[in-house]
Amino acid sequence: MATVDTAPAERPVPPALGTASRSVALPAQPRSATAVDRARPRVPEQPPARPAQTLIGSVQRAMRLLESVAAHEHGATAKQLARETGLALPTAYHLLRTLVHEGYLHRDKGLFFLGEAAERLSSSGAAQKRRSTIADTLGRWRDSIGAPVYYAMYRDGEIDVLSVSDAPACPAAEEWADFRETGHAHALGQCLLSQLDEEARRDHLARHPVRSLTPYTVRDARTLLRRLERVGRMEPVTERQEYALGTVCAAVPITVGATACTVALSLPAHQADRLALVARQLQHEVGCSVGSLALAISI
């Protein structure tokens, strides 16, 4: 085994006086760790780099197709869906076949519709999202027309007010009498009743008879039925102080399949001259957004 010479190094002898000095290299003396640390600038520690976020493109494309199908109540072809989502037609066909196989879509005569599995997505979270969508939309309409906006649906034989959007500058009308029982008196209820057939109207009035709420309320069921028959398809319905003194209202019908819905507004009576104009403005707003609300309507 090789050995290491551990003999101490000889000290260098200083040159004699009067002779030429030779430079002698001295071994470098290490500085203490404390001194080194003080001399070296501190570099802040860098956190470990995060891995790049990974998104699954095929999932994103499939979701876009589902959203596009949901916007078409009467179905859509693969070519139409590919065009709307910006997908290549072969990619769209592949994803659509997969969604049909999994039950999220179903195909009928070349058209794609939402399937049973998509209906299962209507959980409480999905319902909350749809309600949020409606609330946001009503808020935009309220700000646009400068009046409180109401959204209601006729289901299970009753008038159901689902959402109201108002503000301090345009407060909603007070529900001093149950909206469900007084549909004959307010524009919201009259609009929903106008979308029903005669048998359904008579059934509703048999359960919720006409009664006077103000001096302007319709007097009897026969007069109300004649009025409802004269309402044009998809035309706004207006009432002036029939439900509450000091308030005038208008309602715009929304029909999605067999579901009768309406969006209404109210104004103080001293602004009654604005009612027809604001009703038309609301009708325009509804027409621009009803497609995107088709899914949200089925809360």
C-alpha cells in the first residue's frame, strides 16, 4: 500500500542581506468560512420550478361540442357543429361518435341532440350555474332599460317567479298579493296565461279565480279570456295599475318547447308613457339572448 509523506514542510529561509532575493511562492492561506460568507453576496433561494400546466385538448374540444349542441333545440349536423366550434370535420366526427357512445349525445336522422348522460349533469351545481347565468342576464337587461326585471315560468300548473333583478334606483314592485294567485292581474301572469291553450287557462282560473285588486283590475274571467285571445303571438303584454296602484308593467313571452316563460318589467305610474318603448327594448334584449338562455331556462 502506498504511503503518504506526512513530514512537516520546511520553512522557507529568508534571503541573506546584501544578496539578490529570489521570489518564493508561499502557499495560499485559506480564509475562514465566516470571512468567505461575508465577502460573497447572498443569492436568494429560488423556488423549484412548477411543471407547465397540462390541458387536455380533446376534452376542451368535446366540451365545446356539447355547448354547441345545447344551443340547438332542434338538433344540429356534424358539419354545422364543426363550423361553430372551429374544429376540423374529421375531428368533430370522432368526438361526436365518442359522445354518442358515452350517452352525452344522441343522433337522430343525422342531427345531434343532448343525451341522457348530459341530463345527469343537471346536478345542484349545474342548476346553480344556470341560475347564476339567468341572474347575470337579468342584471344586464335591468341596467340597459333602467327598470327592474322579473323572470317567471309556468310549471306544474302554477306561476313561478324564479328571479328578480332590481337596484336602488329602480326598485322592484312589492309582492303585496301572491303572484301565483293573482296571475289575472299582473302582466307577468297574463303573459304566461296567454301562452297556454284555452283548457289550461280555464283550469288555472278555476283554481285561482279572478278578483279585484284595484279599481283597474279585470272584472271577470270571461273578460280576461277574451283579452288573452287577442294577444298576438310573441307580443308583449301590458297592464296599468291592475295589480298595484302606482305601478305599470309589461311582459315579454319566451317559449322554449312546451315551456311557457316570460320576462317582465315594472315602472312607476308617472312613467307610464315610457312603458311601450321600454317593453319593446326589453323584447329586443330577450331576442338577442334567448338562444344562450335555452339551457338555463330549464332550471
